[in-house]
Amino acid sequence: MRYDLDDLRLFRHIVAEGSITAGARRMHLSLPSASARVRALEHHAGVALLIRERRGVRPTPAGTALARHARDVLAQTARLESAVASYARPPTAPLTLLGGGSAMHRLVPRALVSFLRAHPDVDVAASESRTPRTVRMLADGEADLGVVLDNEARDCGLTMEPLGDDSLVVIGQLGGILAGRTAVAYREVAEHPLVGLDSGSSLRRWIEKNLGPHAPAVRYRTTVAHLNTLVSLAAAGVGLAVVPRRVLAPSQPLDVCELRDPWSHRRHLLAWGAKAETPSTATAALAEHLRHAAMSEPEGGEGVPAM
């Protein structure tokens, strides 16, 4: 049998008070409503639960058993609600953090790990976004912080600060066609089979935008979603790849060449939303964790895996 929790509470109050009227008052019910609920309880149980007397009521043996078990059920329910409530979302909206594919590879995950551990009461919605979209959302007050590229965010009117280098390089199998080279132009890279990121990725679209309409034809052996996979494919000799230098670990067996193209030299900036003049304490704290992550991550050093 299943009993309604409010009916059990009512029955407990009636037994404790010795009166349906008093029990109804404690539950903020009318006497007719409380009496109807008691009759429904007795019908549900199939046995009388109360003995009606001139000066009140007293429980039958079945009523005494129900009142005792109701006490235990209600206590367990209270403990359950308390335990679940401890996992309830904070009343404030999560902070919104945006960044390009390169930033989302190591910088943002590293900052999120330290920030979320230090601030268990604050949530963060982090997502990949190209710089133009990030700038628009920050200007419209739809995001709190963004990691943007310097050459796409100039003169946008947002408060910004330098965060770190994000220059691109070309990588290939150790001892392969890049062996002995220190720098190469993208047009020469494009003469060889490549591996790249999916066409919708922010990094791929940024490269293609800077190459312009006269970009050389490229043969992609395959395209993938994550920079980790791209670097592994290039290291295995599947094809050359253009990646941010900062995603490379010192221990990876790769040949690495600078790109001669001016667009390959770029920097990350930390951009603040339209409310930057009065940022919340949580926003300021997240910004500090991003600064620390950028400074503590050595160029080409190991970091948190891509999320």
C-alpha cells in the first residue's frame, strides 16, 4: 500500500492532539477536509484507525501501528530531502566562459580544474566559440569572460588584457619531410598530404579565413574533432598538421617547424563582458585562475587533456 505523505502527517497530528479538529488546525485544513482524508485513509487501509469519542479520538491498534510507522517514514523522507538538497544548483546563474579551440584544449580546462575546486558554490558554462562570436556575446552581456585572438578583437571596445602566445606551427613525423627545417611557408606545407580539424572547428575556420580566396588546394587524409588526435596522427606519419605550439608536449616525437606566414603569429587575450566595470567576485576569481593557468603552462608543456 502507498500512503500520501500529507495524509500521514495529518494522521500523526490527530493522534498526537487526540482531536481531528486540532490535527486539521496544525495542517491548516478545514475540519470537513481533514475528516474526509481520515475516512480515505481508513478505506485505503481496510480497517478502522480511530475510535471516535465524545471528547476526541484515540487510535485503534491498527491506528497506533500506522502512527508509529508514519513517524519513521516522515523522518526518513526528511533525511532524504536534506541529502538531495545539498546537491541543489546554486541560486545564481553559472558564469559563461568562451574560448577558441586552442584555448579549450589546455588553458581553459586547467583554469576550470583549479577554479571549480576552489569555488564549489559557483558553476561555469564553458564552450568553444570563435573570436567574432565571443566578442559579440561579451558586448551584449551574454558572456562573462572570453579568451580571444588579438588580431580579431582589436578596437572592439571591450576591456582586454594579454594572456599568452598562441602562434601556429607545422608538425610532422620525426625524421620525416620536415627534418632539418626550421621554418616553412604554408603554401609549401599544402603541397603535402595533411591531417586537419573538422571544418566547423574554430581553428580550421580561422586558418581558412586568413588564407583567403586564393588559398592553395589541400588534400586532407582525414579530419578529426580534437587536437590531441590531430597531433597523434601527425606523429604517426599520416600527414602534416598545423597546430598551436602550446598544444605540443616536449616528450612527443615530432618535427616542428615555424610557419613563415604572418597570420601564424597570434596571441591570446582575456576579454571581459560588458559589465566589466562592476564584475562579480566570482568573475574576477575565474579571470585570476585563467591568468594563473596561462602563466603556469610552459610553452609546449604538459597540461590537462582536452575536454
